[in-house]
Amino acid sequence: MEATQALALTIAGIVLPVVQEKLAGAKIEGTAAIWLNFAAAVAIAIAATALAGGFGSYDPSDPTAFVGAMLGKAAGIFALSQIVFHSAQPAVAQLGGTS
């Protein structure tokens, strides 16, 4: 696992549960919630790449490589966050969170 991936997963572990809990608390569900969660995952992928100094490896004249890499990283972050959030949902409901 490269440094950017590790940093992205660390940020995601802190940020995405909060985002998902806020969306659930605001009764935002379905397609809108999925897209908002994915947008947060893309933002985390870009932030982690910036923090790890990974922008230098992308050619500014070819933005498709950058977009493809960020979407690839975001997809992994998004998938993992969905698995963790949905597996933790019963425990969160017992603690007084969303049900």
C-alpha cells in the first residue's frame, strides 16, 4: 500500500462515518446519499494525494490520468466506507444514533 492510499484510508476512517451519520440524521437517503458519499470520497482522495505530495507524478497536459487515478482511489475508499458504515449501523442505533 502506497503512502497516499494509507493516508486516504486514515482520513476516510475519520471523515466518512461523520458524513454518513449526518446524511442519515438529515434523512438524506437513496441516490442522493450515495452521490454525496462518493463526492466526499473523491475529495478525500484528492486531499490525501495533495498531502502526500503526489501531484507531481501527474502530467498537467493529460488530466485524464489524474481523474482516472482519483476515481480509482475514491472507489476503494467509498466501498470500504459503505461496508464499515452498514456493518456498524446496529451498534450505532443502540448508542442513540440513527436506526
